[in-house]
Amino acid sequence: MVTAAISQVSGDELTKGSPTNFQNALKGKVSGVQIMSESGAPGAGSTVRIRGVGTINNSNPLYLVDGMPVDDINNINPSDIESVEVLKDAASAAIYGTRGANGVVLVTTKKGSVQKPVLTYEVSYGWQSSTKKLDYMNAAQYQMMVNEMNKNEGKELKFPNFDINNPSTYPTTETDWQDELLNNHALVYNHKVSLSGGTDRGIYYASFGYLNQNGVVASENSYYKRYNARFNNTYTVMEDKNRFWLPKVTFGSNISYSHTESMGIGNNSDVSGVLTSMALTPPNEPIYQTDPEQLKIYDQLYAGYVKDADGRAYNIINYMREMGNPLAVRDVSNNTLNTANNFNANLNLEATLLRDLNSVPM
């Protein structure tokens, strides 16, 4: 009888909603397990805590995939998973030693079965968008507030010709920086092909998957791609039930490979970053600088100033200090491509030495 705290999730439950990674697939499905996204970047991982923080400096659980420990669980395609067991207390995780102190997550991948070959193709297609835009001031409201601020501080008005009651004095430039950076149709699609089957001599399962997720913010510079390949089989090398010595020998393999590519908008803080610049850039500032005289000044003072793919110069907003034009920040500061390759292989040979020598369940 099992009395320890163990939770199990089936593969069908994991794939509901077409999650992009394993940790997202597990959210809300296991009691006592907290899963919090580390960021909103495409392909971003999550912080997983089983019954709270258990160890100083590292409170991550131990992940075992088909009995093998792995460091990055998100390299696995969720649709390749048959079931997940979460061991949540010390009694159930004791056999894994100190590495299991923060809980253990056991992942069992899909296997073949004795049947004719079955070819399966799975596809999911959708898009992501921001649920809500922040309600910022428009250009006229911004100029009114800046004038009032300067007046209260005894300074000269920054926009002396502006009159809130006279629309003819309103600024001619009205830039919604959120519209310029947010993509309300950020595509995410997932393809998977698998082949499984087997005979009395052996079973096999093979799959290949491809995931592409674009970012909601600055989609041109924010995306995540993952390629997955997996193969496992169990083959009976020799079997003779009449033999007393070495009546059966089986060979098994479990091989997986993943390649990931990710590009994000980088870290965002109170003094830098695309999102901060988007929030603080005034709406009366244009995206591009088109004044020939100003462009001459750019050539003299700002050698190598940022241009877009069409050669248009991004407007430089001098009084913003550390803040920059959000589109320029997007193009020059947050375009590092990160790639990773993971290969895992587990080969095993099992032999029955004596016909009547069997293991006894404990």
C-alpha cells in the first residue's frame, strides 16, 4: 500500500491547451506544487516549488526522464510524455538521496506496443496577444501635464504655444508606442510526427517535433524554436523457454535529441530595456527623424546612430537620459541569439540468467 504523497498526471492531461513546454503543461494539475513563470519571453522556463522552499540556494526538484536525471526538463516535447509522477514528501523521495530533498518529478515517455505500425501527425496552430494595454496619456494630455509641472516648479513652459482649449495648438505627432511594439497576433504553432508499433520480438516508438513561438513584444527580435527527436525500442535478442540457463536476452534503447533557438528582448529594469522605454517615451515624439537639419546634427554628434532596415534614422530623444527610442533599443540591444543542443542516450541489455530465477515484488 502506498501511503506517501504521490500525484500522477496522464499524458492526455498534459497536452490539453497545447502547452509549449513541460512546466507550463504541469501548471495547475498537481496539488502542493507551485509553478511560476520566470518571464513572458517565448520559451521561458518556470520556477517549480514542491511544498515550498526546501533548500537554500537551490530549491528545484529532481527531474528523471525514464529513470535518467536531466537538467533542462523543457527540452522535452510534452506530447511525447505518457505520464508524470510527482513525489512530494521525504518518504517517497528518500531513495534518491539528497538530490530528492526538494521533491522528485518522474517522467515516463511514450513507448511502442505490439501492433501494426501506426503513423500519427499532430498539429496545433494559434496566436498570442497582450490581454490589456496600459492607459497612457495622449500627446495633448502629456504636453498639458508637463506645462503644469513646470509652472508649479517656477520654470519656463516646455510647450509655450500649447493651449488645451485650442485644438489647433495640439501636437501633430501622436505615437502609440504600445502599438508599435506589441504584436496582437504572435503566432505559435507545433508539429509532431510519430511512428510506433511492434511485434512479439520487439516494440518501438519514434517521433519528431517542431515548435515555433513568436513573442508578443517586439516579435521581430523575440522568438523561440525547438526541434525534438526521440527514439526508443525494446528488442528480444534471444528467447527459449525450454532453456534452463540464459533463456532470454533483451536489448533496449532510449535516445533523444533537442535543438533550441531563442531570442528575447533582454533584461528590463527601471533605467533600461524595451518595456521601460515603451512606458516612458512621450507620445508626442515621432518614431523617425526626418528633419534634414537634425540629421546633420546626428551625423556630427551621434556617429553610428541607429537606423531601421530601410535606412530611416530613429528619432533620438535627448532629454530622456538613459531611456532611448524603444524601437532603437529593440534593434540594437536585444538581439542575441541563444542556441542549445541536448543529446541523451540510454542503452541497456537485460539477461535472465536462470529460468526460475525471478524478482520478488517488495
